[in-house]
Amino acid sequence: MNAATLLSAADPRWRGFLDGKPHDPYQLPEYAAVAALSECAAAAAFHAEEDEQGVLMPLLVRELPPELGAPTSWRDAISPYGYAGPITTTGIPVDGLRRTLRSLMDVAREHDIVSAFVRLNPLREIPTAAFDQLGIVVNHGRVVYLDLSKTLDELWAETRVSHRQDITRLKRLGYSVRMGDWSTYAEFQAMYEATMQRRAASAFYHFPQEYFTELRKRLGDRLHLCTVHGPGGDVAAGGLFLVAGGIAEYHLSGTAEAHFNKAPSKLMLDFARGWAKGLGLSFLNLGGGFGGKEGSLHEFKRGFSPLQAEFQTVRIVFDQQRYDELTRARDQLWSDEAADDAFFPSYRRPHNHRHGG
């Protein structure tokens, strides 16, 4: 096997591995570099090859919470937000993939990486059996996606009747859609933030302005802003779409409070699927619900397509002794009341208060 290693986002081997292979916008080095901003991390990709077959796995390598008192060289890793997952050469056998992924263990130990939380890509699946000697695969729920090989009439027929009625009503009321009107980018950012506050989203989803700035700067023509405008021309809803490797990803979205009861995002997604099909893409991934849970947001998206795919993650502990040490340090600092026992890694479990305070 060729030497396994961690690549930086600037390493041309990352981009070179993706070229000519079906991939996803979330697997781009440029995207990982932006995602690293909101995680206080360094963008990297595990890369290994064997007999001209290989794997590349985007990761964000993070410093550990300083209050745990770990040596400063210790790190952990997580996939960039979205559906990064590993990408492999075509036709790699499961045994070969399993051996290649096992080499990640040596790379992690070399870099003092204690654990990794890997988000798999539901539309670029790899055999989960390849992880059976490395980590634990967890099912989180399903994402909704559209098959863009279907005609627009077929896609419309698959749309929930109430969605079709609302889309028709929005058009009749004078709502319209624009793709690529970047003069509204700042307004979209404010609308997105207000939407996250209205939904009581966790702190993670409140991205800083730098995130949006760098997203546009680094992704360039692979990032698209879609906006819905009300009868008076004001922005009623908007969404960011990422495009690469034959897939469009519905990334972030928001709706203005004044237009919320009209559900203008329905008109946006109706437009976006025709736009994505016009680009010759294979799929439009609408994603799932908040945190991968199949709640009201997931149900809303199901109104556009009957197609769903399982979203899975892999939990990997590279150094059990260090992992247990960090977990003990965390538990000595904070009460376990209301803690999520299923959270991984356990030493990053959310906490509400300190002992005795």
C-alpha cells in the first residue's frame, strides 16, 4: 500500500482525486476550508491508495476543549458539516476498502487524533461493512432527494398536492424567483439568522458573517443563491445551493417573517429543481430534518419527492485509553444531568452546569 496520509485543503492531490469521479460539493477542499472556520479546526483529508485504488475522506481536525486538560498536541476529527463522507475509486472491493480505511488508524495515531465522527454521504454510498473493524455505524434518519433524470412533468406529479396548490397560489399572488442575484446576499444572511432564531436552532447553525463571505469567495461558481421575491419586490425567502460532481445540495435557507405563512420556499424548491435539471445534474439533495431527525422540516421536504436515502455516521475511537481519560475529565467537571448519553465523542457531551454551581 502507498503511504496513507492527511492532506491539507491546499494539496493538489485532494482536487486531483476528485477529478473524474462522481463526488459531492461537500467533498470539495474549498468547502472543507470554509467549514473549518465554524469549527475552529483545520481542513484535512485522509488519503490512501492500494494497487491504483484508493479512498479520500474529508475531515476537520480540531483542538480539544482546553478545560479537559489534555496535552496540547491531542486532537479529534469530524466530517465537515453536510454529507462529506469518503469517496473511493470505482470498483474498489470491500476487502480492499477495509484495509485502506484501517490505515487511517495509523495516520490518526501519528497526528495524536483521539477520535473521529464521520458523516457518510447518502447519495454516494460506500459499503458500511468496510468500517466494521474501525468504528460503529449509526443510522440517523433519511434525506429526501430528487432524481433529475425524470421529466419536469414527472417531478411535478410527484409533488404533494398541497405543495402544488401553494406553488400555484404564490405565482398567482405575484411571487417570483431569481437565481444568482448576489445584491441580496447580505439580506439573505440576516434572514437566515432570523430563521434560525425563530426555530431555536443550536449555536452551531448561527454562522458568522465570515463564513458566508468565505463560502462565496472560495466556492465561486459552485455556490448559487436563489431568492424568492414578494409582489412588492422584497426578499421573501432564499437558499444557498452547492453544485459539484453531478449533485446539487440544498445547503442553507431562510424565510422572512412577513412571508412565513405563505411558505415561499416551496416556490424556490420548485424553481431549483428545474434549474438543477437544466444544468444536467443527476440529483438534487434536499437533506433531512434538523440534526438528521425526521421532524416537520423532513416532512416538508418529502412533499417534493418520494425518494429517500439513509443518512449514517461512523464513530471511531483511535486511542481508547486517551478517549476514556478525556471522558473522565469531562465527567469530573460537569454534572451528567440532562446529558445526552448517545453523544459522540462522549467528552464533548453538552452540559448545563458545573458541580456545586
